Amino acid sequence: MKIVIVGAGISGISTYLHLLKHLPNPSAHTLVIYESHKPRSSSPSAQPPADSATFDSLSQSTQLVGGGLGISPNGMRILLTLDKALHDAVAAQGFCVENFIFKGANGWTLGTQKTGDGKVKAIDDKEEFCIASSRHGLWETMFKHAIEVGGSGAIKYRRVVSIVREANEGAGIVVKFEDGGEEMVDLVIGADGVKSVCRTALFGTEEKYAPKYIGQSGVGGFLSLPMSSIVASKAMTFTFGPNGFFGYSSSGPTPPNLMWWSTFETSSVPSIKDMDAAVIKKALVERHKNWKDPILHDIIKNADVESVYPTWTVPELPHWGERGIVLVGDSCHAMDPTTGQGASQGLEDSKTLALLIAECLKRAETEHRGIETEKDAVDLAIKLYHEIRSPRVAEIVERGKKLAGKKANVGPVMEYVTYFFLWLMMAVPSIGKFLLGDVLRSLNTWSAEEEVHKVLQKLEDSS
């Protein structure tokens, strides 16, 4: 079977690695990733120059090497079961965040939240924590591992411009490239971000399936500044204010390693003129000038910002694939960053899909219960993948919506209502559980293996 993954971002590389690990007789299959852009820089602080960037390029998750993220314990466990050496390398290049500290712009500390899964993990498992990392650091570690296990041909740099099914049922799928070339394949896995060509192949250009700007944009970057208090507290700090949000953390041992980000409300996607460095810096200073955190002001004073990044989400889709085309990661469920689960959910997608394809292919080898061909196996795997993953993602998205409003512009009364709400949830955990559910348990006890086993057993029982 010939499998093409479109997009060499975190989800794309993870899918590649999981397929190599789980496919029965992997040497019998052809597996390659196509990525449209070579990495722009080896530095996490590098950003595309403002005079050449477009908002399409700034919204392509597989293209961005700038920016920071957090890999939650559930995501780190996916990496651990994939390859312990990869897990350890990701942890080593990042910063282990044991605490989230929540503050108000007035200087109040609203609460501290442990990030570890120690209270819900299996008895014999080592506790996992959130790992803060530059996006580039995580990507580069996974990229190097993919080349080590898959060879230099694992990732090819060609832009996929369209995907077309052949008219004859079962004849295959044609992947078309910007250079005029074409390739016939059996399975296309779309890991190509919010502006997904693969999603367009499934749903066309209907507006209801297009990515949506959520009314918030962000700036951020990396600095080399003293971080003794941040490192000592093993913390990532989130500060909420009346006109935006600001966060910072270490991103690992290698400078520039103080990562920071600021989000703010804007009703429309910022115009290209808003990407002028002087305009961005002036707006950043103005937005946070009355906030009381001295570390925040030190960051802003030294920050060199060049771009505004609008935040996009993908609306709920009726399915995530059919007839040999399937989506993973941001291409099917780009989330509000408030969830803190973007990277981790992409990792869960890739493992779940790979396990299902592997199990269904094993059944095809024995023509088990009507699964007679590889095509039958792939079609069933895609169907079950959505059945497993969609409810999980929908729950996380809904939880994120409840919290996202805390970043919106508010008046003085609502500002302090927000502070009280956040303080109350952490001071009285039972209230947080009542409002949001048992988030720690929900996020960190989910198992791809268990979910795949359950859905296949259900299929057996209904046959």
C-alpha cells in the first residue's frame, strides 16, 4: 500500500513514526511525508520577515518554526509509548513545568495548579509533567528521529496543491504537486494544518467547513534574560487582564530560552500594515503598561516582535475522512490555544489512526468478517478513527470555550469577576470539577489502545 502524509509538522511526523511502529510488515508499504516548506531557521526565535509574510503563511501550522507550546502529560505519554529515546529527547530539550501559576494584571496571584498526572497515573508509571518547548525544538527533535528510523527519504519537499480521486471506484487517489507532477497513492493522510488542502479534497470550498478566525490574535517570541525565579519555581505563568492575556515560561536549557506570548482581542483579522514591527511593539507596550508583574515588563522592554499571528479554529466536521483520505491534527480540529491541548491531541490522533490501520490490515490478511482488501481495511479504520476521536476532541473544545472568554476585553467589574472565578476554581477544586469536569482524570487517563480495543470488540459483538 502506498501512503502519503501531507505536512511534516508535529502531527504529520508523529503519524509517520506510529505507522512505522505499528503497521504489519511495514517494509511491504511505501510511506512518505510531503512538506511544502523547508524549515526557515534552526533558531526558535526566528520569525518570517514582516515584509514577505502573508496571513495564509502565518496560519499554516506545518510552516511555522517560531512560537512556543506545552506538551501535556497525555501527549508525553504518547511519545513514551512510541519511543522512550524520543520521549527523553523531547523532555531534555524543553523545560519541565511542574506548576501553572495564574495571576491578575493587578498583581494578585490567583492560584497555582500542578501539571503532573501523579494522582491518576497507573501505580507503576513514572509521573509525567507538562513540557514547555519552542515549537521548533519539538519539531526538530521529532524530525531527526524520523530521519533516523525512516531514512533520508522520509520527508520530501514538494507542495501538494490538490488531491483527486480517480473516477473508477477503487482506482486510487491522485496527489498533484505545484511542480506539475502527479502521484497515484492508496491513502492520503492530511496533516497540513488549518489551511488544509486535504480537508478541501474532502469537503470542497464550502464556507461552513472553512477555518474560522476567533477574534483573537497573538504576538510572542524568545529572549535571553535571567530566569532564576522561573526555573526555581518550575512554573509557567499566565496573567489575565482587562484587555488581554500574557504568559511566559522557560522553554529549555538552550538560549534564547525565555518564551513569552501575548494575546489580545480584535474583531477582524489584523491587516498587513499591522505587522510593522514598530506598530506591534507600541501596541504591546500600551496594552500592558498598567499591569503589575515586573517580569512581564522586563520581557516587553527587551522583546523584539515582528509579526501578529491570528488565531484560527476549524469547525466541527461531519467526519474526518472517507475513501482513502483522512485528516489528523489541526487539519480536522484546530483548537483555541486556551485548551493547551493542540500538540497533544495531534499526537493522540496519530497513534489512534496508526493502531486502527494496523489492526484492520491484520484482519484483511485473513479476510476477517468481510474485510477482504486493504481498501476495506483503510475505509473501516478511517470510520472507527472518527468514532473514537471526535467525542474526545469535542469535549476538550467545549471546555476551552468556557475558558476562552477570560481572555476577552472586559470592564473593571468583569475583570474582578474573572479573578474571583479563577481563584475560586483553584481554591475549591470541587467547584472547578463541577463547572469543567474532572479535567486531570479526563485528559490523562485516556488510552488509545483501550479505545481501539473497545471499538473493535464492539464491532465483533455486533457481527
